Amino acid sequence: MKIYYPRLVQPGLRLLVACGGLALVNSAASAASEPAVAGGGRMHWEIGVTYAAGVNKVVDQMEINFGVTKKSVWPVGLKLGGYDEFSSGWCVGGSVGPCEVIAVDRGYYDDTNYNYIVPVTVDVRYIFPGQGEQKFYIRAGVTEPLAGGDYIGSGTPGPAVAIGGEVWHGRNLSVGLEAGYDGSKVEVKQGYYYGNPATKVTPIGFNATIFVRF
């Protein structure tokens, strides 16, 4: 058996560039028409590419339980999110990703089975005041991994915390970096041949993201 990972790095970067260009062209008009209401919220959207260290643990456990052979590992996926920013500095939002799809070639069966992990996070963040255009923040929330497939079972919610900030700020979009930890888990099912029990594994764990915000 061999595991193949879709190469999400190049499509992710292309999507970042494309969305950044669209934001530059289109968001000026919407920003100009946005009402300034005291205490009101302002919606922001983010598109990012995330490295998740825990993906290797999932693959290692699949190797233990099912005897699969690793060919390559691409622990990088797209992350999409948004949040409502209030004048107090508090924000409420969420995200989807980084999404992972693991395609398993079962060798002599001459077919391919797919396993997926789609983390969904709801969180609150606080943007520190007095920073000018460059905004630094902390956030905390809960992640629920939507997971399934022949070798991966259901997910278990876990805490998600991160710290991040903008490294470049433009009039209509910003580029930023974030580092965090996600403690949600997925189940690698009981092995068919080796009798190893089903095991909960952290598919994200420590993670780092580069994002475009607009």
C-alpha cells in the first residue's frame, strides 16, 4: 500500500495571489461605502496556507495499524476564515482548514480509497490596541474535525489557540503570520491485519500559517 498526498502548496499560493489582487481592485468601493457605527463590527476575511505538524502522526499511525507505506508527506493545506471586529478590539469568527485528503492505493486490490480531515474552528480573538496599522492578536476557540474514510474515523473536539499579526499592511489588504496549537483529534481505526486498537491522533497540533486578510 502507498499513500499519496495532493500537492496543495502551489495551488494555495496561486489562490492567495489571486484573492489578493481581487481585494485590491474591489474592496476600495466597499470600504468607502461601509458605515462608521460606534461600537459596530467590521467583517474581515482570510485565506491562508497552513503547515500542520500533526499530519505526520496520522500517517505514522496508519502505517502501524494497516501496514501502509509512506511515499511522500505534504502537511500543508488551505485555510479559509473570517471574523467580525468590534471597536473594543474583540472579534468573533471562525475558520475551515487546513483540509487534508489522504488517498490510499491498496496495492493488489487495484483501487484507491480516500480519507479526509476537515477542521472547523469557532473562536474569539483580541487585537491589541495602540499598534497603528500593524495589528497583533491572540485568539482561542474550539476545533471540531470532520473526518472519515476507510482508515480514519470520527473526530473529537479540542482547544485551538494562536498568536499572530500583520507583517505587511496595505490600504485594502494585509499579509500576516500566525503560530498556534490545535488539540483536536481524529481516530485511526483498528487495524485489519495487525490487531492494533483504534487510536486517537492529533492531526494538526503545532501549526504555522501565512495568510492574506481583506
